[in-house]
Amino acid sequence: MKTPFRILCVCMSNVCRSPTAEAVLRKLIEQNGLADRIEVCSAGTHGYRVGEACDANSQRVARARGYDLSQIRARRIGWQDLEYFDLILAMDRTNLYNLRRMATEEQLMRIRLMMDYARHFTEDEVPDPYLTLGGRFELVLDMIEDAASGLLDELKRQLEPAQSKADESQEWTAQR
């Protein structure tokens, strides 16, 4: 795995689900001492709200659990993102479809659903809280936390061999 490993979280407008996923992943990455090895960002498949701050309800719910979305601004995914990022996580099947339409054959392997990494939820999509009655922002955050935790465990397993080799090399050099 190359360092840094780059992750892009994607929803439709990049004001709710994908910035929440970005913030959750960032915090988990920092807590696990991997900030120098994993980079995370977010974008939307549509440019409806480019430059806008995250949804106020998303920010409120995230802040209550210790996540900061205040500095994240909506942006639209570009073709260069498909080349730059190692893993692109769609929040739902519609965005997965839109991403796959943009991608080359090689890039298709980098695109997955966020919920592919969930351990406790069986749903394959993170629902858009704008489209659900009552705006289920807490449920969205629950699902994202679950999937982000599963993803981080997977990344740690993949990064572990590289870290072990680096540690062995430093240990060998120190003994000389």
C-alpha cells in the first residue's frame, strides 16, 4: 500500500453524508496515529452547493459526538480525483453508479460503497437524511461510524506489514 493512502468519500452534494464520513475517518485516523499514512477528503457528484458549508443539522449531530465539520466546504468531484484517490467511497448506489460512469476500467476497482465496511449495519447504503421523514441525521452518523471503524481496521491490517518492516529496519540499523 502506498503512503499516504488516499480516501475520498462521495455523496450527491457534499454537505451531509460525505463530509460526515470525512470527519469521522479523520478523527479515527488521528486517534490511531495514522494521520501521516492516510489522507481523507470528500466531494459530491453534483455541483449544486459548491463552496457551501455542511448542513447545519449534520454539523450539530456531529459536534455532539466530537466531530468538527465546520471547515469542510462542498466541492464537486473531478476526473482528476478518480486518478488521485486510492479508494473512493460512495454513500449510496446512485452515487456509485455516477462515479462508475466517470471512471476508466482501472479506476473502477477503487470505487466501493461506504457500507461495504460496516460490521453492525446490514444496509448497503447510507440514506440521505434530506429524503427521510424526520431527517435521520443520528442514524446516518451511526452508520458512518460503523463503516468507518470497519474500514480503519482493514487499513490497519494492510498497513501493519509495512510498519513492521520499517520497525525491523530501524531496529537493525540501531544495533549496528
